[in-house]
Amino acid sequence: MIVITVRFKVLPEHVDGWLDRVADFTTSTRAEPGNLWFDWSRSIDDPNEFVLLEAFQDDAAGAHVNSAHFQQAMKDMPEALAETPRIINFTVPGEDWGRMGELEVPDRG
């Protein structure tokens, strides 16, 4: 799978509306064939920073960046951003989250 992490520095005046701004992009991407997850988080260290963690089956990421909703998001986002987003992407085996080896929680069922 291809795992992508993107850090978005949002201008302070757009922070409260950021998730609304990207709502259609998020919903459309989650509905794409081959999308495994597409999750937004907010930094606890910087209230103006949002982190996007997304994953695709190996052959699905190309279709994602060529989709109409991706192209529209690339037009909609810049006016709300303080800087160009920073990205890390890599290919890893599997298609889901693995369990953390260093910490095990007992079955609570």
C-alpha cells in the first residue's frame, strides 16, 4: 500500500473552517476505489496545523491525483494556507494497520 502523510499549515483566519473547506474532498476520496483511509488530525503543538494521513492500494494513488475532486481541492486550498504543505509518502506491505508490537492491551470482551 502507499501511505501518505501531509502537514498543512493553515492561516489562523481559516483554521475554524478548514475541515468544512476539505469536506467534499475528504468524502470523495474516501469513496474512491482503492482508498484505504483518509483521516484528518489537528496538531496538539500547533493549532494552525492539520495532518492528513491517507493510504491507497498500490495501483490507486495515480487515479486519486488525477480525479476531479483532487484537482478542485488543489484550487480551493491555497488561499487558506500559510505555506506549501509538507509531504511524506512511502510504500509498505499490507493493506491495513498492524498491531503495535511493543504494547499489548488484554482482550476486554
